[in-house]
Amino acid sequence: MTKTADIEKRIKELEGQLETKAAELNKISNAHFKDETGDGHLVISPEAHASYMSTLKDARDIKSLIAAQREHLGIEQYLDEPADTSYAARDAVAAASGRQHKSLSDAFLESEAYLEMKSGGFRQFGQVADFEQGLYSFERKDVFTLSGGTHTTHGFGTAEDVGLTERQLRPGRVRDLFPSEKTTSNILIGLRELGFVSNADVVPERQQPGGGPALGDVTDEFGMPNTSVTRFKPYKAPIVEVAHLQYVHKNTLADEARLRGILDRNMVDGIKMREDVEILYGTGDGDRITGLWNTPGVQTYTGETADAAIKSLQLRRAATRAMLAYYEATGVVLHPLDWEQIETERGTDGQYTIAISVAVGGEKRVWRQKVVDTTAITQGTFLTAAFGYGAKLYDRESVSVQASTEAGRAFEAGYVVLRGSERIGLVVDRPESIVLGTFAPTP
């Protein structure tokens, strides 16, 4: 049996083992992944989780071995190829891929000078084939300078375009906690509830003047209910524009489809990251959003020293403050480093307190609240609120990316201006439904 046949046999055996591991993973998932809350929040026991992760590691190892064996197979097949490779076939393949490289001899044999000598039967003594060649090269656009510049790759050897590595993780977005709200106006107005005192009580049919049990006299009067008090304050909230620009050469947009997509995503992500900062910390002066941190009437909570080692417990106590004001918190915003500590907290039994429920593809949740971890918020602080009820985010114009050459000397110089923008507004009707938290210092 040849070397390549041996390797192909091993690959087939490894693929069979990988199929077995995949079946085991499906069996564990189907048997032990349970939705105990009915809201899509998967829970798995520590034992099943350990078994799942061990099987997943075995599957990864087998997959890695298959990839290595296939690479080995390619090397053996390359060595088995005949030494006298067809140059015509090689050049045809290179031309079809758009990367045709020629040796000096190939370039010489195809030059006009050589063809002229050949047509004359090489009869003219002293004739020299003179052609401008040097090292044969090709040109391609430089995707890193975002300009029309070029660089030269020598014809000896081959080149491989490895492209650009895209950002893997999309930043967390505070707006994900808000229900979608639309508006066609350029300013928002409303009433902000600043407090409610309920004096509801049982109302007697008859009572003494000024209160007290009825005496049955003619002086008795009908009972009157108590008066409750609600305080309101009118407000105005502007629709603001969040935008930024980026310049790029038109040739880059035309030639590099992958780069064009990355630019589009960066333009959108840039808007969204700034949007988070404005939602949290907007100053409210001029045409700026009044962020949640600067809204009058919101509650504040500072973690208790006794809870310093358990950040998740501090989140729960802050949510209680909203409940005491008759609002149920629906989401939490915190810094990724704080969320890391919460996910890695262990109980007295040594087990993770919440990570088991999110270890295998579960939704980010803590105390039934959705979690957004974002670098837009200051580390050591957090926010919990009744998103969409106490605070609402309105879209006037969703984020979009436009391109134009009608700016400055863009048309003459051949560059394009990319403009990403959106128009949004934030209103807070019930500020007491928002709790701004500060974690107690970690001991």
C-alpha cells in the first residue's frame, strides 16, 4: 500500500471517530440541556457539563488530527508528482487565477526581439535580443494604505493573498435592551413622573365629621376616600444625529470587495459604540442626549461591604430598589471585566454560581435579567433598569452608510467620502425605574 493510501485510510478512520463524538455531543445535549424557566434559559448539571466539555475536547483533537493528516496527504501527493511538470498547463492555471508568473526564459522566448530573430532564421550575425524585462513582476492594489499605490512582487516564487482578518466579536450594545421604537418627529415631548404616593384605603359608608366611626347622629357624613399624589414634570428630548466620516480611494472600493465590507461594518460599529456612550453618559446640553446617568430622579445604589466579594448579589440588591418603586428591572449594563468576575464566582461548594447555565450557548442573563457587557460603561459601575418602560429609545433614522465624491477635491483626487450616521432620541418617563450602581471594592 502506498503512503497516500495509508494516510487516506487513517483520515477515514478519524472521520468515523469524529462522527461518534458528534453523536455523543447530541445525546448529552438532548438529554441534559433543560429549559427550566420557560424563557429559553438553558440549564445543565455540573456533571453533564463536564462530560459535554470533555467530549467536545476529544472531538476538537480528532478534528485537528484530520486537518494535519490532510495536510500530510497533500505533501505526499506533491512529492509523487512527476518532475517534468507541463509549463503550458502551469501557465494556463496561473492565467485563469489572475496570477500569471513567468520565468526569464519564458519572457525571453515570447519577446518581440526573439520572435524577430527566429523569423530571420537566426542568420544575422551579431544580432542581440534586447528587451526590457529585468525581473518579471505583477502589480496589485495595496489594501493597507487605502490608496491607489502599488507594490511589486517578483516572479520567482508564488504569492498568496491571505486577505484581512475580521473582528470576531461584535461589541455589546445597550440598545439591545430596548424594544424597537420609531418616530417621524425631530423632537420628543412628554411628562416625566417624579413620584407617586398612594393613600388608597377602605372608605366607610358613614363617619363622624373629620373621621372616626359613625355615631348614628344627624351629624354623621358620608365617608370620603383619601387623596393620592402623583408629581409630573414636562420634558423635551431632541432627536440627535450620531455620525462620522472616513476617506478611501475609489480604486480600493472597486478592487477590494472584502475590504469594502469591513469598512461598512466599522462605520456601523463606530456609530453604535458612540451611541452606547450617549445613552449612558450624554450631557443633555445643546443638541445632545440626556443620558441615563444624568437624568434627574434616578435611583443610586452602592454595594454593601459585606457583599464585596459577590458582585452578582449586588446586582440583585440594586434590582430590588427598582421593585420597591413598582418597576421590574429587565436588563443590566456592566463592564466586561465586571461580568467576567460575576461569571467566575464560585459558591461555598466550589461550583460556579451562574456560569453553568450559560456555559454552552446560553443567553447572557443574571437574576432573570438580560446582560449587556460593554466597554462604554465605567468599570466598577453598573446600571439596571426597566428598559422600554421607564426609558425608551426612539429611531428617527436607522444607521446607514453613504458614499460620495462630491466633497472638496474628492472627484479630482479620486477618493470617496464614506459617511455613517443615525438619528435617535432617548426619553425617560419613569426615572425611579433606573438604578445606577457602584460595586463595593473587591477585597
